[in-house]
Amino acid sequence: MLVSLGPALACFLIMFAWPLVRTIMMSLHKMPSISSKMSDWEFIGPGNYTELFTNSVFLASLRNVAKIWFVGGVLTLSLALLFAAILASGVKGKRFWRSAIYLPNTVSAVALATMWLQYVFQNKFGLLKQLFTALGMERLARINWTSPEYLFWGMLIASIYSSVGYFMLIFLSGIEGIPQDLYESARLDGAGAWKQFRYITLPLIRNVFRTCLTLWTISSVNYFTMAKMFSSRLNLRTITPVYYLYEKVFGTSDAASVLNVGSGAAVGVLVAVLVLTTHLVMNKILKEEAYEY
């Protein structure tokens, strides 16, 4: 038995356990670079964690990721559930619409961010500018989505666009797993589409929603690519913990941030703790339930 478990155990120790332990050790030291020898590490105990929670940039990144998780989560999961419910209702061209909604997920985040910045949000000739002008909505047409005032919301809109399709497929698979007999019985009893959705669909995809919420939490806390693409330098409006980690570990041209690999490791530990805590809370609130049809 030990022989058969050996490869799996070795992979676990090498690929997960040791990097985790090393990262925790790094977070308790001050390090000049990520390739520094352990003899060059300077032990400072919880100093990196103390510095993080007194650092205005890191605190701003926590506020941003909280908004991404809550506002982005509500919009993304609501739209994904809406599209899934519509597709599951037997709408014509289901395969086409399913593919069209999922299509943004097949494009790299870098390409998507470039599209939104250079084409959709472009201040003079962008898609939104032309659309709102054509509709006579001059006030909306004047909004510069890449200005500091609107940059965060522009970034969030782009993120929602690229995430809805993924969660839509998960919701759709859950809805399609519900026996059609339940809907037929409800229709015979006079239940309309809304009552069927409220009293049949929502309760029976509770566990699917819990899974989607967990996945969205992981995605939000590890939010990086869009934040990096929407701000070439550190920006308090778009900075996220993982972006802050990147700047601490690999250096930055911004004088407000000083290279400190140990501090970056501390951010990584806090991100892991944040994901685990949120997951445990969600499991407590949305307990997994088994249904018998």
C-alpha cells in the first residue's frame, strides 16, 4: 500500500507541502530577492504582516478585492444564472447562444483587456462612445472609462464579461440535471415560470450555487491580470493583493513600493487564509444538502 501511495505522497510533499512551508518561512524574513540563499534571510518575525496592515496601498488592495468579490459576484452569478435558466427553458438556437456566451472564456485575459481598453472604452472612437452618441445619451457618451474616476468600474465590467460564460455552464449543467417530471407536475398544478424557478430550480441547485460561490471567491482573491492590464503603474483604484504581491516580489518602478520578497510571501499567506476562511464561512451558511427526487 505504501508503495502505491508513494508517488502521490511524494508529489504532495514536493508540489504542495514544501512550497507552503517555505512560503510561510519566507513571510517571517526580510529578503533582498526571491533567489536569495537562506543564509541571507533576515528574521523579523511577524514584521511583514504588521507592515502590511499599516500600509495604505495594501489596505486599498483589500478594499478593491472586497468590491470585486461582492459587486462583481452579485452581477456575474446573477447574469450567469439568468442565462442558464433561459437556455434550459428550451430557447431556440440553444447551442449557438451557449457558445456565444462562453466564447469570451476562450480568449486570454490579456487580449480581452486590450480589446476593452483599445476598442470598447476608447475615449474618442470607442464602441461605447459611438453607441451612446447614436442613442442620444450624451451624458453617458462623455464618460471616460479609463479615467481614474471610472477605471475600477471599467475593469470590473470587463471582468464580468469574461466570467459570466464559465459560471453559466456550471449553472446550466445543474439545472439540466433536475428531472423534468418536477416541472411538468408544477405546470399541471398551475405554477408559472417564476414559481417553477423559485420553488424548484433555486432549491435544487443550492449545491451548484455553493460551488460557483467558492470558485468566484478564489478567482476574486487571485485577481491579477485585469488589474495589471488596466494600470501600467500601481494605482490605488485598481490594485489587488496579488498585484501588490507581484510588485513586492519582482520589483517595480513605483517609488511607493519597495522590493521585499518576504512581504510578498506574507501577502500570499494572507490570500490563502482569506480564501480558506471565506470557503469555511460559505460552507457554514450554505450547507451541502442531498436531495432525493
